[in-house]
Amino acid sequence: MGIKYDRSQLRVRKLAQEDLTKGLAEFEAKYGMDSQTFYTRYNKGEMGDAPEFIRWAFYWEAASLGKPKKTVVKS
């Protein structure tokens, strides 16, 4: 069982993901750092708590929600 979306919900979801992707690209260009590196450093407390960094972290978290999680299976 999964979540079912109608067409308008899917359109909104796609637009939201596109906005997040665009926002992340703008932060990366501005600070010369990829979002994953930023987020790792941000969580270690290395980036400070400027409102723009809080927004960048939020964008990264929100964009990551839509991505499938990788699972490692050890045998």
C-alpha cells in the first residue's frame, strides 16, 4: 500500500521538488559548496546559524524526503 495522489497533487509535488532543487543550486553556487557537504558541516556546528543557512538546511532536508533511502544488506 502506498500513498495515492491525484494529478493536481502530483503536479504540486513536482513543482515543489523543482523549487527545492533550484534553491539548492542557488545556495551551492553562492557558497561554492555542494549541499551534502554543507549539511554535514552544518550538523557539526561548523556553519553557524545564519537564517540563510537554516533555510539551506531545510531545503536539503525537504528535498531528501522525496528520495528513496539506500539500504545496505550484509550477508
